[in-house]
Amino acid sequence: MQVFGGRRGVVAGSLLALLTVGSLALAGCTIERSGAQESDSGQSQSAQEAQGTKEEALAPVVSVDDEAEDVDPSEPVIVKSMGDGLKSVTMTNEEGYEVESELSDDSRTWTSAETLGYNRTYTVKATDKNGETTTTVFNTTSPAATTNVALSPLADSVVGVGQTIGFRFGSPVEDRQAAQDAITITTSPEVEGAFFWLNNSELRWRPAEYWEPGTEVTVEADIYGKDLGGGVWGQTDNATNFTIGDRVEAVADDATKTMSVYKNGELLRTMPVSFGRDTDEWATPNGTYIIGDRNESMIMDSTTFGLGYEEGGYRTSVQYATQMSYSGIYVHAAPWSVGAQGSYNTSHGCINVSTENAQWFQETVKRGDIVTVKNTVGGTLSGYDGLGDWNIPWSEWSKGNADETSAW
């Protein structure tokens, strides 16, 4: 199993401080001095000092300083007894709501048990069995704005070997490294992988090579309480998990006007196709595509990518449209071009197939499967397209771009 990411330890510094205080207190109870003399009462000087220290009552210690500002609300608050145990601890916000908590079996450690809120004032009152009391008041951070993050693929899904992990933030992220550090990716078996930003709000993670079928992946984006820069903080955590299914891949070759579909290396079917017209404007780009949405029926509207109806555009209902790119390239049924399929190219960039082949293709592939297009007169699908991640060379992707300062 391999874990990627930079999740920080929970209140490690606070616990260290508490343990240090505890250690000093214990040390004070066991001091021995060489050459100590017996007193009139029959006790040595060291015994008298030890007894006096032992009887000194110490107040509970809170992991947050009194009057602290901008406290991270994602970190739990801990109260530690310096005596024989905690008698009572309450933690309330400015509205009087009492925070849920947990007390250790020995009554020596109290811990808040729910996530705290932004822009809140909390009061902790802790009383030890020895009668000593501590009161601590602090404020949590007050972000100028907060943002969520959407993850893909969906939880518990089975996806193809080309699936990349997507993180789409609701606001532009200024501190990209902070966002990456809040994410943990666990894979079994181990794989090599890296983060890459497609734009200021969309982050991807992919392995160096296609996944192996059967790989289990868990993703945790613990952004709550994290400063993402520019006054924006994480609003809520998110998580997903998925499994890599069979290796299904298609190869669409303009040299033969065919598309062949393989499953775990076995050829399942070869079908005639028609690509985008052989012009700089409409030719289907070469490269590796990742299968996205699958629509049994949909309206294709050329105005969504800038082609007006008066310029030869269209608004057409199609069946069995399987997405290959964010820029509008699909494998879909095109009964009107069956005569061209296998012979010449007629589309505006999509891969046209018969209705029967379109249905079979959509029922055979899944999200994350790969389609390789080759030998067209078009260029290469952009790696920033949204489903073209594999067209960014690993030598570039693996370097990451969290430190880039230019805006897209």
C-alpha cells in the first residue's frame, strides 16, 4: 500500500507541550538531594521538599492558549489533568452551545469530539479533582471566503485503467501547494503518481502508467480548516474511493477508417467509422482520450463550441453518445453517415458509427477507459482539455506545477 499526500499530524505540538508539563510535574515529585539531613520531625530535607511539591495543586492544562486568535477549527482541543483526574470540563461557543467531547477512561484527558466552526468564540472551563480550575477563551479563524472541492470518480465506482483523479474547487486556489498537502491518496498495490493543475481551480492526479486492473484507490481531501490562500479556506472535507476494472481500450485509426475495441488484450470488435472532416478546423485530434459521460440520447448543439447555425452549425438529437473530450468529441450513432463510415470523413470532429455499433460501444466501455486516435490530419488533443490528461508527457506531469504563479 502506498500513501500520497501531506496530511499534518493532529495537535502534535499541543500534546508535546502537555506531556512536557506533565513530565516536569512528575520530576518535581521525585527530586532527591545527596547529603540531605534529618529534620527535627525525623524527615530528611529531601522528603519534606517532595511532600510539599506533591501537595501543591496544579490546574488542568488546555492545548489552546487563553485569548488565542485564528485557531485552526479542524484541530481538536485537548484538556489534560495535572492532578488526579478531571472532575468536569465544558466547552461552549458564544451562543451557549456545548461542544461534544470524549473523556479518557482514567479521567485524565478530555478531547473535543466534533469539528469546530469558523469565526467562533469558545470558552473552555476545566476543573480538576484537586479543585483547581482553568478557564480558556479563544477565537477560531475568520476566513474572507470558503470553498468546497468536488471529487471524481464517484465513490465505490469501477473505472478504467486510464482514469485520473479530479479535484474541482469552487473558487480559484492561490496556494496550490496547501491544497495538495491537504489531500491523501492511498493505492493498493503501490503506484507512482503525481499532481498536476489544469487551471487555477482544477487539480488532477494520475499514475505514471495506466492503472493495473484490480487496484484499489482511496482519496481523502481534508481541506476544512486549511488556508488555501487569498483569504479562501476549505469549507468541508470530501472523500471518494474506486476500483480499477478490466482494461478496455479502443484504437480508432483514420488510415483504415476503423475502430477496434479490446478487453484485457483480446479483440472484441472492429467497426467502420467516420472521423472529423479532413480540414484544419474539423479534423479529429490524435492522441489518448479518456471515456467520460455516457448518454443514451442527447442534443448536440454546435453553438456550444462557437459554430453558429447560419455558419453551417447544427442542433441534432443523437443516440448513444459516449464522451471522449470536454471540447465536444463523442462516439455516437450517426445513421445519416453510414455510407461514409469506413470510407471517408464527414463529421465535425466526432467519431460516427452505426446505431448498433454505438449502442454496443457504450455498453462495453466505462468511465476511465481509453481511446487512442491516430493517423488523422488533426493535431493532438490538448492535455488541458479535461479528458486529455495522458497527452501531457510524464516528464512534464511528474514535475508538477503547484509553484506556477501565472493565472490561466
